[in-house]
Amino acid sequence: MKKLWQKIIKPSSKYSILALVVVGIGISLAGTFVVHKGFEVTSTIEFCTSCHTMEQNYAEYKETVHFKNASGVQAQCVDCHQPKDFPGKVFRKLEAAKDLYHHFVTGKIDTPEQFEDHRLEMAQTVWDRMSRQNSKTCKSCHSYDDMDHSKQSAKAAFEMKKAAAEEMNCIECHKGIAHELPNMAGGFQKDFQALQATANAQGATATTLYSLGEKILFATADANGKVQGKLLPASEIEVLGRQDNMLNIKITGWLEKSGKGRVMTEYMGKRVFKATIRGDVKATQQVLTEETDHATDIVWQQVSVEAWVTAEDMIDNIQPIWQYAEQMYGSTCNACHAAPDPAHFSANGWISGLNAMSAYYRLSKTEERTLLKYLQNHGKDTGGAGAH
């Protein structure tokens, strides 16, 4: 201990402790200056956009209110992408090393076409980071506490008060605020293609299957025969037999007794559509039970029918379909605002709820029906009954 103490109080026989302290202070100051200057230089718009791969981002940013506005207050790249606290700055700079690697080594987004191919992936990375940080870069300028709701539109004030009460992430509602939104369909459409690739193998021997998309119903094992109805997406069927590439199936659902009896639903009294039936398929109808919906006094019959469908695009588990639909919901509806929980509406309520948003998303009719089926089966009056 004595020797160690001597080293501490007299580390060098050539230089005094004072000289060594002065040198240490000088090195520390120089290091602090270099780090500060380094952060300053690498945090400018000029530096951030100096690579040609950022030219498209920069052009999009210049068209937004964050670049030019009536007040003249500009939010630059680092204001959104780099936290203000020192640890956050350092960690973000270290993360940026990956960007340099892809720029100089892999050339991952070297062309406008490559940039578009990876736009969704890059956007999702930024959104995920902002969500993890509770949008702290946004909130360094936009504070819930400092908002004057009287100066906002009635709709904005309503949404912002709700967001403030829940301390929501800004990114939940404000994607695409500074850059063009990516094609949100890219992710869930790939999920659907993966489901299709595995569907035939999974449904080869199962006796209970679920439809990935819409299926034409036939009265016989002839895919060129007369159309006798349609099985809708995410609908459960029982396999009675197989012949070549055709399945003999039983469909069980509910029909209004007083109606034309062509639209089968998953539940009594709820417009969760399962299939449409007519002709020879309708003729196979067997009544299983009869009940009255006391909310409407409408009499319903639970029935089963037999039909034939082609074997492709049938899967033996409903959960992958719900996962795909959940991804579709998040990608489609969260693009503009924070999408409500599926339990926010009833099964019937989701029909008008989704229809009100139809002008703001672009889905095929089959995708829309799958999404509606997911929301209805997880509505507040179906108890999240994903097994149905």
C-alpha cells in the first residue's frame, strides 16, 4: 500500500504532479473540444445529406412544414433523429455506423429503385426507435403541457387531449410527417405470400381448415362446374373427403329464417359473414337448431351445407391468418392515426367503422374482407373469439 501511495502522490520522478495535472487537464479539454466539434459538424443538414443516398430524403423533407413555415422555425434532421441528451446522442451516432456500412460497403440503397424497395424497412426502423423512446425527440419541441387546445381545430383538440391523457407516442398518429409514407402493404402482403406457400402442406390431411381468401363453392368435384356460392376469407370448414385437387366440405353457420337464406354468418345476430350459398349447395341445407335473437326478435337457424372447393389456399390453423390481418391493420390504419383496439367496436359496428376509413387505405376486396373478419372476431361482443 505504501508503494501504491507513493505512485499516486509522485507518479513520475521527472515531472511534478502539477505538471501532470496540467497536461491531463489540457488533454481533457482538447478531447472535449474535439468531441463537441465532431457532434456539431456531424449534426448539420449539410453533413446528413452529403451522401447521395440521402438526396431523396432531403428533397421530401424540403416539401414539409418542418423545413419551411410561417414562423420560420425549422426542425432539422437531428431534431427528429437524434436525442438531445448526451448518452442518447452517443448511442445514435454509434447506430449510424450501420448506415455508413450499408452506404460504403453493401450499397443497399444506392439507387432510387433500391431506396424504394427498402423504404418500408427503413421507416419501420425509425418508427420503432421513436416508439421505444416515447417520441422524446418530437416532444423536445411539441409538449402536451404547453399546447393551447383553444387554438386547435375541434377534431385536433379532441385527439390531442386524449393523446396527452395517455402520454401517447407522437409517431402513433404522425407517420409520414417529414418523409413520404412507404407502401405499407409490402409487409403484410409478404406475410400472405408466405401463408400461401405453406397452406397446401399444412392442409393436406387436416379435417378442419380455414380459408385464406375467397373460395368458389361447387356442387360437385368439378372446378369447371357451375358456381353455387362463395366461401369468404378466414372461414372454418370441415373436410368430408378429398378427390384429386378438390375438397368435399361441410360449412356450418347461421341464417335468418325469414330471409332468402343465402348469406351464412359466424354468429347469430351478428353480420360476420362466412359464406354465400345457392342452387344445389343450398339444397343440401340441414337445420341444426333454431333460436330467437332477443335484441331484435329475429329468428335464426343454425344450418350446415355441403359443397366442393379447390384444395389450395386452405390452412389448418386460424391464428396465422389473424396475425397476418393484425399486421395489415397496423400497417393500414396506423399510417394516419392510432388505430383503435379491435374491442373498441362491436362485430356489427366494425362494418361502418371500417367503411368510414375506406377512403384512406388501398386494399383489395379480399384483403378488406379478411381485415373486417379479424376485427369482428376480436370485437367487444365476440370476446376476441379468434378461434371462431
